[in-house]
Amino acid sequence: MLLKDKVAIVTGANRGIGFSIARTFLQNGAKVIACIRSLEAQQEDLQTKLDPDGVHNLQLVYLDLSKEQVIKSAIKVIMTTNHKIDILVNNAGIASGGLFQMTTMNELRRLFEINFFGQLLLTQGIVRLMQRHKEGSIINISSTAACIADPGTLGYGSSKAAFVRASQSMATEFGNSGIRVNAIAPGLTRTDMFDQMTPAAREKLINSSSLKRAAEPQDIANAALFLASNLSTFVTGQILRVDGGIF
């Protein structure tokens, strides 16, 4: 129960890494505000999967990071809960691959709108709630693509690298308010994005790691639990690579 009585916001909580983080936080005693993009279609199913015992520690909020007004509306909904927000996990995002010369500016803008600008707007709103209580933990989910310049990753990797850099600045600015900001950079993880890759691309990434396997979403959730909990009260401004040892 590392997060007993804490309130956490998790974006992209309907599947993959976000789902595992939300479930792990609930199992550790947190109240979770799960932000998802298809609220009505998934509400009942997600509620059952994340909160099977019906202990009412889960609230679902509609969020689309590509739409500024929707982000602002989500912030207002969260504010009306009157909860003290302890944790924000910026997990939602999109992936896109393509060689630089084949990537349109519209696709680059779409990546940055969702993976960077939308995340920053949401964080601006939520951090104000944290500053009232002079404490909090913000966890930004980046990617090893921010660090490793593989062909075809310019757009996605650049958007995630920008998020890493922003995380470090946030850590500097919010430290006086008792708010910690860290980023997790997962390696290849068994999510929907994993399934969309070619077998050759997956094998290349697996073989480049020391542990010779892909991560499970739970591996990333465990790292997020550490950064969200009081076990990491003196950790801020860090980029935690959970990639099985890629050097």
C-alpha cells in the first residue's frame, strides 16, 4: 500500500502501460483519476477491469490531448473533485515511424501536439493544484527513442526528447513547491505499438538489450510506482531508462 490515501491522475489509462500503471496504483491504495480518449465506449469495461471489487477508487475522465478545449475541460472536471492531487502520470501519446524525407510537416505537428504541447497544457493546469499543498510527483512517460537515433524515429523520438528536456526544467522550477518531476524512458514494451512493428524491427531492439527480452507493461508500472511513492522523495529531474540494459 505504497500510495495509500494518495490521488493519482493517469492519462492513456485504457490500455498498455497506462492501464498497468493505473491498476498498480489502485492496488497500492491510491484513488485514480483515469483519463481516456473514448470514455463512453470503454467506461463500463474499463471500470470492471481496473476496479473489479467496486471499491469506488476509480474515476474516468474524457481527455483528448490533440484538442486544447478538451484538455481545459478535463482540468476543470478534475478540479471539481476537490481532491488533493498527489501524482500526475503523463502517459498518453502516439507513435509514428518514417524516414525524415518521407515525413510530412503535418505528421510532425500531430506528433508534437499530442506528445508534447498537449502534455504541457495538462501539466500546467494540474501543477497549480499541487502547488496549493506544496507537494506532488509528476511522472512523464518518454521513450528510449528520445536517446537512440534509430532510422525512422525522427518525429517520434524528437517529440519524446522534447518532453524529457521539459521534465528537467519543470523539476528545477517546481522544486521550491515540493513537487518532484521525473521521466521514464521505456524500451521496447509489449503493447499495441509492439504488435504494430515488424518482427525484424522487434528482434533488433530485443537483441540490442542486455536482458534480451521486451519489457512487460508491469515493468514500467513498477518504476512509476517507485517514483510516485515516498520511496523516491529525494529523486527529481531524473530520466529512468527501463529498457533491459541498452548501451
